[in-house]
Amino acid sequence: MATYTKYANGTVVTASGGANAAGFPAFTVFENTVDFTKVSTPLAINDVVQVISIPAGTWVMGVHWKIETVEGAARNFAVGDSTTTNGWITTTSANTLTSGTSTLALTEGMPNTITGYSSGKYYSTASTIDVLAVTAGGLTTAKLRLKVFGLVAGL
């Protein structure tokens, strides 16, 4: 499994655009688009691209995704972080112009438990929100926009 952080031209993929972290705490929307045609090597299955930087002391409440350009083949992605590669968004098709968001989900049991990061996650140390190529053939032509909603406490 390889992790990519730059496009073929050397431009860094990871961004933290839109942060107003000077406030204490401040609601922030982090946003970035990853264009898989520009990643230095086409993503293979289980490869990861770090898309959004999350500063230490941030509580991420949710992740929204939108396919802006389809993959053109039956390929899937997931959204997570370095701890759980599909913690925010489980396997989703990259071959349809659609969008979605992380929502509260429960795993049935005695008692029911929260699935993934569906109730949010606190990042005590800096981290990244990552996209995982889930299926054979990886991700090569899709363009995916991510928005991450969070509170930056700056602790």
C-alpha cells in the first residue's frame, strides 16, 4: 500500500483551506478537491491520498463528499484517516456524479455501538483526512471534493 501526498508536477495534494483556526474555538470548514488524473502514480487498490490537514485540537463533526468527475469504471473509494481508512465514509462508488455525507450509524448488538466516526472524532494531534482506493484498478480519472466540518480549539 502506497500513500501519495503530491501530484506528478510536485504540487502538494493535502490542503487545509478555509480554516479560521485563530478563533478559540472556531467552527471551520476544511475543503479540498483531489484530481486523481494528477496524482503522481495512478492509485492502485489500497493506496491512500492524504487530502485535508486537520490541526491538533480539532473535533471533526462530519465529512461531505462529492464526485465532480466520474472514474469511468466500477471503482470505489472510502474516506478515513491514518487510524481507520474507512472511518468517515465506507466503500462508495466513484463512477456516479453524486454526493453524500457521514451520518450517525449504529452497529446492532447488545448494546448497539456507534459505527466508525459517525458521531465525530476528536484529533488531539495533527492528522489528515484520507481517501482510500478500495477496488482493483484503484482510482485514476475521478475528481473528488471533500468538505470537513469541525471545531478547532487550538489546544
